[in-house]
Amino acid sequence: MPKWRRWYNDVIFVVAAVVDAAAGFVAARVVVVAAVVVAAVGEVAAVGEVAAETVAVAL
């Protein structure tokens, strides 16, 4: 195998590793953001429920 070919394979390996790590990071961020959104929606629903109960009691 020519020397340039070995170098080329090394570069491709490193680029693939970096892309894989970046994809993993992005996936982790998406999971965290989704968890935050779900928590926020749950909190809004809970506040809405409390408000509905308060209105029902007031009426």
C-alpha cells in the first residue's frame, strides 16, 4: 500500500470518529432538550389543573 494511501485511510478514520462523536453529542442534546420540554409541558399542565380547581372552587 502506498504511503499516501495509508495517510488517507488514517484521515478518513479520524474524520469518521469526529463525526460519530459529534452525532452522539447532538443526540444527547436532543434527549436533554426533549426531557426539558416534557417537564415544562407537565408543569404547565399541573398549573392549569390547579387553576381549573381554583376556578371551580371559586364558582
